[in-house]
Amino acid sequence: MKQTKILQLCAHQPPGFGGIERVACELSRFFNDNLIANQIYYLYRSKCFLEVALDESPSFAVESFCLMDLNRLIVCLRSLFLPFGSIRVVPVFHFPSIPFFCLWLLRSLLFPKALQYVYWHSPVVGRSPIGKIASLVYSHLVRHVASNSSSQFIVTSPDVANDLRHLCSSSLIVVLPPVLSSEAEIALVSNRRLLSRPPGPLSSLKVLTIGRLASYKCPDKLLEILPSHEALSFMLVGDGPKKHSLMKTAERLGVGNRVFFAGRVSEEQKRYYLYQSDIHILLSDSPHEAFGIVQLEAMAAGVPCIAFDIPRSGVSWVSSSCDVLPFASITPVSLPKVIQIILGHGEILKSLSMHSADRYDRLFSRAAWFSSACGVFQSIIPACGIAR
């Protein structure tokens, strides 16, 4: 019987250790716990990022390389394509990634019966004419290859699964949401703070958003609400190209004294800001934000969460705040009304806090994730959980 080795291929970009990389690392821990040899290949684009990423990554088998790093590239390709001998290599391709997408296509054509996994983190969405054409080609290739290979698709939410069903059979798709590290879960859950506010208007509401201040985020939507509500204040944790324009916007609106830019912080500092806040809002309006793992951190801590309802994305499913709020969905347009409702009814914060904590425990805790992961990888780990 051949020994199985898992080979994860994960592309990432500056400036840090993001959601996809965290998923890859937790999968590696899972395989280690079940005594399955595994390795992660990270594709990076700058030496600066390599230093940052490896400082934050856990200490297990990790290889990082760029496309011009021929030695490491050859080692990766040899593992994927050369005869395996006594070792069965099972790759896990983390998408989106154009280089690894091409490797998946090639391996599927050469070894159509070889088991492989595609972790479909988010759809490819083209906005420019060229981008839309590229997206159509991408979708066509996935549809064709998926039906003629032994690929299993893993998605992060039911919403992303529904979107992917346009490209491949439902039988090939399984849902496995991201998970927090054991250290993060213990730190957040052990200090969980369920909010309690008396009925009626709130005297203050501290809103927190955590994430990269990039083009697919829209914290300016919340900044525009601040002038209308003196009780509202805003904390932004994270850095990015939009930071300076957001600071100028805050000053222009006359709310600079109620907006705090924390910048990029440590995990310990991030938890501090979570516990200082009343509610976390994931301010993204793009399907490129398909899950928002930072929501899990807030929910584990008992902090209420809100996310926009984004087509082809599962961010609103994660927090599912509309189960509590009197809205069918939340969008950048409806956000002012949502804030107004919360400010006028303090008891809603308590309900949202309890909802967040309960939903985390049921669906996203490490115990729930481990059970789901055993089901996903049962074909290669028949005795999953025994070595735990």
C-alpha cells in the first residue's frame, strides 16, 4: 500500500499572512495530527513578503519560492508530475492562483484518475473587458476539466458552493469553512465577553473593522455616516493603500476625532481592539472577499458581527446577522439604516452578541471543523481522529 503525502500549493501576495495562508497552515496541522506527511509550497512575489510571511507562519514543512526560483520550482514540479514510486502525492491547489491553476489543468490532463483537491476560496470576477473575457475562459476550462478528472472541490461556504455548481457537479463539492488556530480560539473564547445593553437608545457605539485598507474594502461608507450620529465612533485595524485617503476623508467630514487608525498590529493587540469594540463590520463589497476569517475572531470573542450581502460570496452567511436584525440583507446602501436601528435599540447588541457566540460554537469552532475535515478527507485518512 502506497504512503500518502499531501502537497499544498498556495499563492499569496504582500503584505502579510492572510486568510488563504491560514487555511493552508491549519490543514497542515490537521494532516500532522493524523500522521499524514504533508508540505506547503508558497508562491511569493517579493523578498520583502517572504520575510514577513515566514515570521508569522507556524514551524512545519514550508517551501516558499518565486517563479524565477528554478531550483525550488523544479522540486515542486517533480513532486507533482514524475512517477511517484511508493508515495502517492495528493495535491491541494488553493485558488485563485493563475500559476497553480495552470498546474492543476496540466496535471488533470496527464493524470485524469489521480485524486487531487481544489480549495476554491473565491470566484474569479473580471471587471474590465479583458478581465471579463479571462473570467469566461477560466470558467470554461474549469467546467471542462472538472468533468474529466478526479478533482474534489472544497469551498468555504454554501454560497460559494452554489456559485461553483454552475461549473461542476454538486457531487464534487464539499463545504469546509476556515478555522482559527488552537491558540487564537483559546485566547478569544476564554475571554469571551457577551455584550449587554439596556433597551432604548445607545449613548455610544464603537464600531470596529479589521482588514487591509484596499480597493475592495469600503470603510468610507461608514465614515460618511459618522457626521449624522454623535454617538458613533470608528476604529480601523489594518493598513493599505487607501489609508491616507480615508484619513483625509475623516478630516474633511469633521469626524477625525472619532476615527482611530490603528494600522497593522500584533495578534494580541488585535484582540485588545476587539474587546474594546461594540460591533465589528466587515466593510467589503467584492466577491473577492468570500469569507472574512476575521469574523470568526470577533464571533469567538462574543463581539457582534455584520457583513454586506455580496453576490457570489459567503461573508454574510458567516455572521448571518440578518437572523437578528430586521433586514432581509445588508448592503452599503442600507448600512445607514442598520446603524440607526442599532443606535436606537441597545437590546439588539445583546442579541447580536449571543447570536455571534452561539453560531461560532455550533459551526466554526475547532471541534466542529475537525469533524467536517475528517469527512472531507476520509478517503485518504480512513482512521481520521484516532491519533488525535
